[in-house]
Amino acid sequence: MTEKILVGIFSFAVLIITHEMGHYISALLFKIRVSEFSIGFGPKIISKTKNGITYKLSLFPIGGYVQMPEKLDVESSEGVPFSKAGTTAKITTLLAGSVSNILFGYLVVLFVCIFVENGHLDFEAAKLFENFKLANDLFKNFLSITFDSFKNLLYGGYGLKDLSGPIGITEAITESLNSSTYSYLIMLSFIAVNIGVFNLLPIPALDGARALFCLIEAVFGRKIPVKIQEGIHNVGLTFLVGLIIVVTFKDIYGLIFL
């Protein structure tokens, strides 16, 4: 049981760090001020402040965030507030987390096809081409399954019984690891792609919706009040948290009674 928990936490941590590093690196490249980088939510376990940025590890490892303040104190000298950044910088930074997850998923698939499946790297051109083609086909299959899943969920093809929360995902990850390293890496890649695509959806509180607000502001030349945006995102966040709680209880019930 402890092994399952540790494997699940490690896998989630890898995916969270990959996602948040996308936001973080993009913000730094566009010189947007970053005040916090957190892995996890809730009470902090440890934290360290360096160059004006507080790096935190928090109690609940089911997500993370890169905080980019809308306004800066007079004393702040590093970067511009998010509200003052250009539209391209804002949208790119908001979507960079999802792109990082999807890219990570592809790189894992490529690694599996080149190294894990063969046990060694074959520098023969024909073999390398074959491995790249296999990786591309597998990755396209992941994207196709992911988009089909979200489409079915949207149109009622899937119900609550078909969803998995952190516990269900952890169970799937550990089962794949018990099978083989190959299965574990493929599962990790598939989950990374799912997380990346899911965060691109225009659902309030997700990166896709935040990017959509930035695009709307650019098209109409008017800023949507921060309070209105926060209210909409809070409704979305409440819905997502509630859904996670319900699905988690469903997963626990399945582990105990099924």
C-alpha cells in the first residue's frame, strides 16, 4: 500500500512539475513577474525564497500553481505584472503548461520506442526512422483517444462511472508498474497528454478559459474586470473540486467493495 502511494505521489509530482515549469519558464522568458512557484495545494511543508520568488512544496500533491501578480509593489523590480504583459505573452504563458505536458508525453513515448522496447539505441538510420514512426503513431493514438474521451464526456457518452480521480489514476499507474517499466511509461505518457489537453479546455479555472479571456480582451479592446474573472473562475474551481471529491469517493468505494 505504501509503495502504491509513493509511486502515485512521484508520478503526480513529475506531471505537476512539468506543467508548472512550462508556465514558469514562459513567464521568465517574457519577463513577467513571478512571486510564487508551488507544487501542491494547501498548507506548505517547506518553502524557500530566492530572488523574490517563493518556492513551496505543499501538503496536497494534486496540482500546483505559478503565481504572477496582477500588480507590483513599488519595491518590486523583477519583471512586469501579468496585467501589463502583451496578449501574446499572456496567452503563451497560460498555455505553456499544457504544451509542456503534451511535449513530455511525446518525449516519454519516443524514449520508450527507442530505448525501452529495444533495450539499447540502434544508430542504424532505418531502425531510428522506424522507432520515430512508431512513436508518432502511438502519440497520435493517444491524442485521438483523449479527444474522443472528452467528446463522449461532453455529449453524454461517458458517465461518472467512467471517470477516475487521483486514487483511481494512482491505482492504474501502480498496476502498470507492476506489469512492466514499458507499461508504466506508456501510462505516464497517456496521463500527461490527458492533463495537457484537459487544461486547454475553455472551462473556468483552467488555463484554456484564462487564455480565452485574454483573447476576448484583445479582440474587443476592453479589459474584463478582475472581480468578474475571479468570480467565474471560482465557480469553475468549485465545480472541479466537487467533481474530484465525488469521483474520489467513487474510486474508494470501488477499491473497498468491488
